[in-house]
Amino acid sequence: MSDPWLPTLTTASPQAGFELAVKLSRIGVKLTQPSDQVRSHLRAAYEQDSSQLISASHVIAVHFQTIAAANNWWR
Amino acid sequence: MSDPWLPTLTTASPQAGFELAVKLSRIGVKLTQPSDQVRSHLRAAYEQDSSQLISASHVIAVHFQTIAAANNWWR
Amino acid sequence: MSDPWLPTLTTASPQAGFELAVKLSRIGVKLTQPSDQVRSHLRAAYEQDSSQLISASHVIAVHFQTIAAANNWWR
Amino acid sequence: MSDPWLPTLTTASPQAGFELAVKLSRIGVKLTQPSDQVRSHLRAAYEQDSSQLISASHVIAVHFQTIAAANNWWR
Amino acid sequence: MSDPWLPTLTTASPQAGFELAVKLSRIGVKLTQPSDQVRSHLRAAYEQDSSQLISASHVIAVHFQTIAAANNWWR
Amino acid sequence: MSDPWLPTLTTASPQAGFELAVKLSRIGVKLTQPSDQVRSHLRAAYEQDSSQLISASHVIAVHFQTIAAANNWWR
């Protein structure tokens, strides 16, 4: 992850902001478990586990709050 | 999900905002597990699990915070 | 749930705001599991489970934050 | 709980605000499980469970955020 | 806990604010389980449990949000 | 941890702010379990556990909210 991956929190639309929130939630995992191989292996399991899918959705929601505020809620 | 699904956070009422929060919590799951078939299968299980229903309600609450702020709390 | 159930976030007092938070946390569950019968069945179990009661209290706390802000903290 | 139990979010000090947060987290449980007898029974168990104690502390933290904001952080 | 333990949320630095957040997360546990003996016993177990350590770190993060806002983010 | 480890919440970019959020989430664990040896041991396990990786990502998200606000969202 040597390239810049978060130059700004500004996005063109709420939808783009939501997609950035998904990205940030994944980067949070990646910075804790950097191995692509291990993450791929784990993904196969948790994608079948509704409890973890809800937890992932929760992290996205927290990041979306931050990004929405950064964009003045796209008003 | 090629059509725009989140053009704005503005809603006509608190209730419409709450329904948007439900939608966003589901999109958070869908972007992590895109297969309609797998999600339908998982839904049958977690809809019978009170712990997961409370977790789902939690994610909705976080999104509702964001949407309520975006709408200046519909004051 | 065809009747309007959330016309406003404004309440007369902090206590009424807290009660609205309880209502919203339950609606979050209801919109995910619409069957009254299933929810009644689940309630019998989770009301005896302290971990789930704490989780329910957590969701109420998040909604209460939103409602308190909407009411300018009833200052 | 027929007496008013939350007339205001204003407290004289941060410490009193924290104690109010503890109260609100318990009321959140009480409104979901109204039986004093069941709650006493559950309390005996979860007071010995560090995971649930941390969860309880989490709910207190969320309410403390709300109360601190209501008191303009006692500045 | 008869001595005042939270006279102010103001701290001299972000680091002191973080340490106060740690203190508040522990007080949240202490007010739920007041026995020093029981807490010491539980601590020996949860300090070896990564899941609970992450949960403890989460509670600290929530309190740190509150304290950072109280200090106008030490700008 | 005798050296200052959090002199400011100000960062040069959102990405640096995210990295600080990762650091704070780890310090939250370290202040609860100070033994480097125990933490290394636990890390080997939880890095293979998707549920805990999502929880770690959640804590990062909460700290990132705080840091983003401290930096006025790098606008």
C-alpha cells in the first residue's frame, strides 16, 4: 500500500461517499492483516456468515458518518 | 447495482429517513456479499436469531444518525 | 405499519425522547423481521439473556443520541 | 416507572453526568425486561462475565457522549 | 469511590485525554461490578482474550471522542 | 510508553489521520494488556479470525471519526 489511497474525504455524491466508506472499512482490516492470501481465505468463510456481514455493514456505517460530515452531507 | 441507489440523503420526513437507513444497512451487506442467492439463504437463518436482529437494528440506528443530521433533524 | 409511525423527532421532555428511542430500536427489528409471531417467540428467549438485553440497551442509546440532538438536548 | 425518571440531561458536574449515563444504560435494560426478579437473576450472572461488563461500559460511554454534549462538556 | 473522580473533561494534551478515556472505560466497569476482588479475577482472564481486548479498546475510543470534543480537539 | 506518543491529533492528510487511528486502536489494547509477549501471542490468533479483524476495523473507524473532526475533515 505504498501508493496514496486516501487523498481526500470529498466525494461527488452520497453514493460515492458510501463506496469510499466500504473501502475504508476494508483498509482497516488490511492494515491489521496485510496478507492478501490470508484475507482471501477468511473472506470465503465470513461471506457466508450473516453475523459477520452485519458487523461489516456496521463498520461501513461508522465510516459513512465521517464521510457524510466531511461532505457537509452533500447538501 | 449499476443504477444510482443513493442520489441524496434528504428525505421528506423522519420516517422516510428511517426507511433510507434500513436500505443503507442492507446495501452495506450487499456490497460485501453480492450474491442474491447467498443473502436469501442467510436471511432465512438470521431472521430467527434475536441477537442478529438487534445487531441489524444497531446498524440502522447508526445510519439514521447520519441521515437525521443530513436533514437537520427535520426541524 | 401503514400508519405514520415517526412524524417528528421532537418530544416534550428527555424522558419522552428516551421512550421514542426505545420505539425506534424496536422498529429497527420489526422492519427486518415483520412477523409478530416470530418476534414474540424470540422475545421470550432474549428477555432472559443479559447479553442481548445489554445489546438492546446499546441500540436505544444510539437512537437517544439522535433524538437528543434533534431536540437541542432539551436545553 | 410511573414517576418521572429523566426530567433533564443537565448535571452539576461531569461525574454526575457519568452517573446519569449509568442510570440511562440500566433504564434501557429495564424497559426491555421490566421484571425486577428476572433482572436480579441475570445480574448475578453477568457481573461475573468480563465480556458483558465491557459491553455495559460501552453503553455507558454512548450515553455519556450524549450527556456531555447536553452540558456543553461542562466547560 | 467517595472521592471525586471526574472533576473535569479538560486535559492538558491529547495523550492525557486518552489516558482519561482509559480511566472512564474502567470506571464504567467498576460501577457495574464494584468488587475489586471479582474484577481482579476477571482481569486475569480477559487480558488473555484478544476479542475482549479489542472490545475494551472500542470503549476507550468512544470515551476519547467525548473527551476530544470537550477539549476542542486540543487545536 | 514513557515517551510522548500523542502530541497532537493534527495530521497532514486523511491517510495520515487513518494511520493515526490504527495506532490509537492499538494503544487502546496496549494500555489494557501491556505485555508485548502476550500481545504478540494473541495477535497470531486473531489475525486469522475474520470476526476480530472486523472488530479491529470498527475501533479504527471510531478513532478516525475523532481525528477527522480534529482536522476539520481536511477540507
